[in-house]
Amino acid sequence: MRGFIRKVLYYFLNTPQKTDKVSLSGFSRGLQNVAFEGANKVPDRCNFSGNIKLGYATTLGYNNFLHGNIEIGKYCQLGADVAIHTTNHPVNYLSTYINKNLFDGSLSQLKEVKKTVIGHDVWIGHNAIVVGGVTIGNGAIIASGSVVTKDVAPYSVVGGVPAKELKKRFDEAIIREIETLQWWDLSKEELEKIKPLFFKDISQTKSLYD
């Protein structure tokens, strides 16, 4: 009987609840701290605090942790267990402790807060961590398990601890063409007109339009 009840609860908890902005599955905390731009997806056990913006069609992964001042662009995808922290404990003072057990938590005012900005069409792999003050450019890929401590150039692939650039996805000329095109700002009708571009392998070409 207990197993049956668990299955029923699991079914209802994981049935997506849709609004005009976001599809929610399971149970997540701090949703009031997120500004959804539309067509967003939030799976089970995500946790939000601070001031967070999710661009159009950006989807999150299971157990994402977004804490602080964070802006994520359009059409981004985050894998499971991704964490983005934009606040840090004070390291230049006598103690790093900021909880209420010491001076009723007044040391929390010494926290370092740095905004993190993630561009459009960014893919962040499973279990990656992004710290505060980092800007990740459009089209970048963050490898699974990476710890991103510095800015990431557009259309680059980074990995490691700390994350370092492994390669550029495309030729510089193609990167400029994509940045000029800014397809993420186009309407569905406009995207339909350039749909063939999305099915071309452009890794070995010199122009998006070849």
C-alpha cells in the first residue's frame, strides 16, 4: 500500500503544471525570485534565491541551484545539478561566518555580490558550477563538471577546474555572422524562413551561408 501511495504521489508531483510563462515539474523552491520570459521549463528540485531572469525558451535541469543576481539569455539549456552562485563569503575580514549564530547575522552585510550574465544559446553541462562576476558569451558550451571562474568567450567550448577554453566552435567569420543574425530575437515566422541554416554542419566552413 505504501508503495502504491508513493507511486501516486510521484505521478502527481511530476505532472507538469503550465502557466503562460513556464512549465513546472515536481517541486522547486523560490520560484517567486525568478522572472520568466516565456516557454521556460523547470524540472523537479530546483532552488532559486536572489534576483534571477530566465530568457525565452531557456530550460533548466533537475536539481539546479541558482543563487544571487543572475541573468540568463534566450534558448539556453542547463543540465542536471548545475549551480550558479553570485555571492561569496567575506574573505578579507576576521571571519567568513555570516549566519545568525554570530552577531545575529550582521556580518552577512560583508558578503561579496557579483552579477553573473549568461548569453543566448548557451549549453551548460551536468554538474557544472558558475561563480559570481562571470559573463558567458552567446553560443558557448560549458563541459560537464566544470568550474567557471572567468569570462567565457562567445562560441567557445570550456572545461576543467577551473574551466579553460578547449576550442572555438566555429571560424571567426561564422561567429561574426551569427552575432549579426541574432536568430534568438527572431519571431517564429522569421525563424521558419532561415530554418535550413539550423540543419547545416558549419564546423568546417568559412561562412554560415556557403
